[in-house]
Amino acid sequence: MLKFSNEVPIYRQIMDLILKDIINGTYRPGEQIPSVRELSRIYSANPNTCQRAVSYTHLRAHETSLH
């Protein structure tokens, strides 16, 4: 079971883990990341928290692609 820090919001920690997996090639360009339900299972986190992480990950990736 993954342990989250109390100092950073859990959705940010999950977002960082997703981005790390993208950078490391776990998810290839054009490949979908796991569903919110699957992320919830993987990280033992509330689906709403995972949804927030996915939304922010998408926004961050979009912002990065514009620069």
C-alpha cells in the first residue's frame, strides 16, 4: 500500500506519480493512462481524488505542450 505525505495534497502526489510514469515511458505517447477507477485501485485513493489528479495532469501536459 502506498503511503502519502501529509504535507502535499494527495491529488498532487498522484499527479506527480502519473507524470513520472509518462516521463519514464510507462505510458507511451497516444496511450491512455488507466481509468479513474483503476487509478483509485492502484493508489488506494478515493476516485474523486484520482479524478482531480487526472484533470490536473491533463492541464499540466497541455500547458507544457504549448511552451
